[in-house]
Amino acid sequence: MKKVFALLFAFTLVITLGACGRDDELEVLYDGYALVHGHYVGVVNIEVDEDGIITDIMLDEYYLPYNWAKVSADHAEEDDVLHVVQRGNDVYYAKYIMIGDKLFTGTVAAAGSYVDYTAEGVDDFYAWIDDEENANWYVHQIQDENFFLANADGTESDYERVDANSNEAMTKSESNYWRFGALGWLGNVEETIAAFVGMALTEEVTMVRDDEGTDATNLWTVNDAVTGATWSDFPDYYEVIQRAYDNVTE
């Protein structure tokens, strides 16, 4: 009975989206979505057995404009380029970007470290993208390569994207993101999956991180079981796994 719940949920959501006037061909790609690690869309497909026990998980992350809207410092003086400081480095972003049929306009956030994009009906991009239906729409646009740096009128800009990872691929699994250290991104994905396979996420989960080591050795504990995962935002990844679990079992 693996994936039976997921398939039923996908069929239901496709009907719902069509009834709301959305694209009838928009199909569900993943069982769960959530904003993770501040500036990425986490996606999960999950398999459960007839008893609600998790048997397998697929976890990935899609890049958001935080990465792919960066432009060269050569354009620093242009009116449609925004300057922020990230970890002590000057970083430049396109003020206008297109995603699907939406033209987004950027403003420097109060902290001065990132650009917040807004569009008609979207007051806060990063809050908006944490909604599963919106994230599903976003992922489809990315997969269809229906996004680009824009001019104020919505036409494609001459600026080039300069972020190395999102230029290589728009998912962390396919790009070169954090491929160093004892675990890196791929190792933490594997350890996080291992932490939840065999569980039924029907009750509240307790997560605690050992704070006596370094960022590379501080292990997370889930319900008193020590995992092999070290990444700082482990609870974010649990959140998208929990969303996926709830979607396929409700």
C-alpha cells in the first residue's frame, strides 16, 4: 500500500486547483512543501505502509530568488539593482524578477541582508512561499524554466544571474551546494531521512540538539534517539516531512 495515500491526495488537490480556476494541468509534484533554512523551498515525497509507518522519504530543496536573483557588482550603480550585505560581503540583486505570470519588485529588507520581493497579491514573498499551494506553483514554474531577471515592464533583463549553485541547477541535490565536511548537505539529508523512517508521525516530536560540540558534530536527538544529523535547521526539515506525512495519511 505504499504511496496509496499520496496518490489519493494528489488526485484530490489537482481537482481542487482546477475548480479554483488554476491551471488544469498543474499536477502535484511532492507530498509536502515548506520554507526551510530561511531562503529555500523544502520538498518531500514520503511513503508509508498501511499502519502509517514511514518506509521511505525523498527530501530536496529548490532555490529561491535569494540565490538566483543575484547579479554582478558591475551593475551596482544601476537604478534597478539593489545592494545588501551578507556575511560582510556586498551582494547585488535584480530589483525586478518574473516568476510565471507574476512580476515581482524587490526592496531591501530592514536588516539590510536580503531583498524582499512583492507582487500583486503577494505582500511578503517568503511568507507567501511557505504556503503549500504557492510553493507547488513556484516549483512548477522553476521546472518549466518560467522565471528570469526582468525589467520594470516585465520583459527579460540583460543582466546575467551570477549565483554559482543555482546556475548549475535549481535544486540542492543537483547542484554543488555544501559538498564538503564530514556530512555536507547530502549526508545530512540521509541522516535526517534515517531519523524518521520507521516512525509514525501521529504525535508531537521532541527535538534537541547537543550544544557541546561544533556545528559539524552537534547531533540532533529525536524522541531520545540520537540521529546522525548536524545541520542547524533540522526542525525545518522535520516540518516539511510532517506536512508530507499529514497530507498522505489524512
